[in-house]
Amino acid sequence: MPVTPKHHVSSAPQYSPLDSVPEYKGTWTAAHILQNHNTANNSLTMPNPLKPSKNAIIYSMVDGEPYVGMPPTKPVTLPVLLYSRKSVTEPPTFNMEKVGECTYVISARGHKTREENGLLIGSIEGEAQRWYIEYIERNDAYVIAKENDRGVGWVAPSPENKEEREEERQIRVRQLIVGPSHPPYHPSNQLFRFRYED
């Protein structure tokens, strides 16, 4: 619906090279957390309400819980952006096609989402990217990662940018950082929720 307005990971805990960066000190990469998370419990089991749908609404867990969507124009390639709830009359929707266990192709109006140069886009050209969607029980939300590299996934821009220029509202696709707590800590800009208009 248009919008209106493979390196080896040790089994022992290892801190990321980002430890030298103050805001990431004491964090693990998502790839390391995922390996330990899989062996420790079964919380990767995909619960409802995630399901195949032609009318899925995706929203970020950053402040204001903005919607994820694409502009209403129809060029070959579109950016995938955050939209504040007050900026749209109806939330944008996506087609969620299940293509494997916890794995989906996500598209809107024929534009298939994929990563390009570290940014999330929708394109009518090329193959669709497959996304592995992991439920995070602690937050009752989801992480959306590349199927073939689950340490890299969707990251919302910082909340102060969600009303700024289009390029500053675009979803990033980059390394996911997870805090080494139990259960693991996921920052809000890496968390998304789904609801449906079916």
C-alpha cells in the first residue's frame, strides 16, 4: 500500500573488536550470540504472530515505534525508510513470503527488499534477498538478519533522524551488536514487530 505525505566463532565468549569503542564495550557480535543461543535453549522457535501475509505492517522499536515503508513513487529502486506514525494516514504494508524455516522474502508493490551498499532498498530488478527472522523473547520482538550471514541485519537509524532527510531515515544493513547478558540484550534499533491487515 502506498505511503501517504564465514569466519569461525569460538565456543568460548569472545569480545568484539568494538570493545575499543565506548558505546559498544562489553558487547558480543550477533553471530557469537546466535551460536550460543542455539545451543543453550530453543527460543529461536518462531512463535505467532509472524506469518506469511500480503498485508504485513512492520514497525521499529525505537522511540515512537515508527513504521517501515517505501515511498509511493515507482522508480526501479526505492529506499526502505522509517515513517513516524503521525506522518501517514495509513501504515505501509509488505508482502511476507515464507521460503524456509524462519526465512522470508519481504517485498512491497513488486519491489523486493535487499541490501545495497549497507542500506536497505526495494527493487523490481534482481533476485530477492532472503531474510532470517529471529524472535527475541526478552523483547517480544524480532531481529531481521541476512539468511547467509545472521550477524548482519536491519538496523533502524537513530530516533533523532527519523524526521530528517530521506537518506537519514533509511534502514541500514550492518553488523548486529548484542550485549552479553542472560538473556542477551538487543538494542531497540535492531528490533522490529509485525502486525497484519488480513
